[in-house]
Amino acid sequence: MEFINEYVRENPIVSGVIFFLLAIMLLAWRIYRKDSFRINKYSIFTWKTLVSTWAVIFMLIIGGIFLLIRNV
């Protein structure tokens, strides 16, 4: 974990691009799967996974944009 923190601190632009690309890849995967947001189709664990994946995508996009804007 310390290695990742140091890498992000030393290379913020590269890290921002990596975060943004990971978010785009996760977003493409979610769109490809065509999961709907109808809760009656899922169990509670599947629903939590769906919502958590969208939260991770959102956080990666915001984090990548923040690193890029702050250091450009």
C-alpha cells in the first residue's frame, strides 16, 4: 500500500490517467453487461455489488480528474 501511495504522490498525472482509464474500462464492462437497476431482479448481495461497482466507477473518475486538474 505504501508503494501505491508513493507512486501516486510522485506521478500524479500518470496516476490520474490510470484511474480514469480504469473507470472507463469498468464503465464499458457495466454497459456491456446491461444490468438494470430493478431491485426485484436481484438478491441483496447482487444489488450491493451493482451499486458498489457504480460507486467505484464514480470515485475513480472523480479521483482521476482531480489528479489531472490539480497537476496540469
